[in-house]
Amino acid sequence: MIADIKKSAEDKMKKSVESLRADFGKVRTGRATTGILDHVKVDYYGTPTLISQVANLTLIDAHTVGVQTWEKNMLGKVEKAIRDADLGLNPANMGEMLRVPMPPLTEERRKELVKMVRGEAENGKVAVRNIRRDAIAHLKELLKNKEISEDDERRAAEDIQKLTDKYIAEQEKLLMDKEKELMAV
């Protein structure tokens, strides 16, 4: 019973950290990454489809992503989808493929991105704390129903607090790494 609560809390905390890692991956730096186009959807015969499912994404160089569609008639639609995605990207149509250069970041934009990343990290920490709160409430409920002893409840609460500290520290490390990456010129 207690083990299930701990396991559930840990799984949810892991997912919270992975979600934060994925969110940080979408925040772009001056370097090119194919991940920046991961969430862009293109109209594929009337169905919104991820770009990665209609085209091959490659890195041409450190500042350029290449997009090679599998069907020639999709090139214009993919180009439009990238422009409309509000990523600040301007793809260049080379006939057979698209070149998507990453514009360099200004100092002001870097600071905005750091602020945004800090907000996302804080949301991640709040999510982990909410998971802790729910798990401890569940333990208190078991104690109230006399299904577990006070000692068991206290030990389990301490274990959940240790998990919380571990995953918040992991999120802090992700934040520090991302800030360092964003501020590097």
C-alpha cells in the first residue's frame, strides 16, 4: 500500500522532469536542432500531421536545419507550416528541399528566453510539490482509517520528501544547464 503510493509519486515526478526537459528542448538557442520543428504540424491531405512524419529533418550545419519532404507536392505546405508556426524561422525553398536557418539571438531575446525558462522550471517544481502533497494526503488518509501506523506514515512521508528533493534538484540542474546554453554567445 505504502510502496504503491511511493512508486506512483516517483513515476509522476519522473514524468514531470521529462516534461520539463521536453519543454526546454523547444526553447531554441542560436544552434540548429531538428527538435525545434518537432511540434510543427502540416496539412497532409486534410489531416494535421507532424513534419517528422512527412519529411526527413537533418542538420546541414550548426545553424541550418534541412527539410527533405518525401512527396514533392508537400514542400510548399511544409514551408508554409514552418512560417505559420510562430517560431521566428524563415525557411528557404531550394527546389528539392528547404533550408531553415536559425537567426542569431540578441542579448535582449536571450534574457527573455531565460526568464521564460525559469518560469517553466518553477511550474515543474510546483508540479512535483503538488505530487508530494497528494501522496502525503493519501498517507494521512490511510493513517486516519487505521490501515497504517503513525511510524509507517512518518517514514513514508520522509521518503516522499526525499524523492521530492531529488526531483527538484534534477529540475534545478536542467535549468542551470539551459540558462548557461542560452547565455552562451
